[in-house]
Amino acid sequence: MRREPMDPEGARGRLSEALALATELGVLPEVARCRQSLVRLHHRLGDRAAAAEHLGAAVALFRQLGATFWAQRAEAEVSESR
């Protein structure tokens, strides 16, 4: 399998676009998943403040949606990668 080099700015841009579209359309589960993906990206890049901001928003939204499994999973992913 061929792996392309990581393009953090490209990934950030595409995830931001996806987040904006999901927000505009009101697709809340997708909003939370986009934020969860942004947590992973920012964490990988060492931007702890941005990761924490997106994590808080993702977890709050997952909980609001009654998706406690996904809220716990998002929190666990960050904890495991520290």
C-alpha cells in the first residue's frame, strides 16, 4: 500500500470545510465526528490548545446527542496518545 506524505494544512483545510458544511446542514453527528478528527490532527501536530478546544466541543455534542459511547471513545483516544 502506498502512503502519501502527511499534508497537515491540506487535512486541516478539508476538515474545516467538512465541519462548516456539516454545521450549515445541521448534521450534528457529523459535526461531532469532524471535531473528533480535528482533535486527532491537532494532537498529532502538537497543538494541544486546538486539540483541547475541539475535544471539548466534540464530547459535549456527542453527549447532547446521547452518544455517550462516542464521547468516551473521543476522550480515550486523546488519553491513549499522550
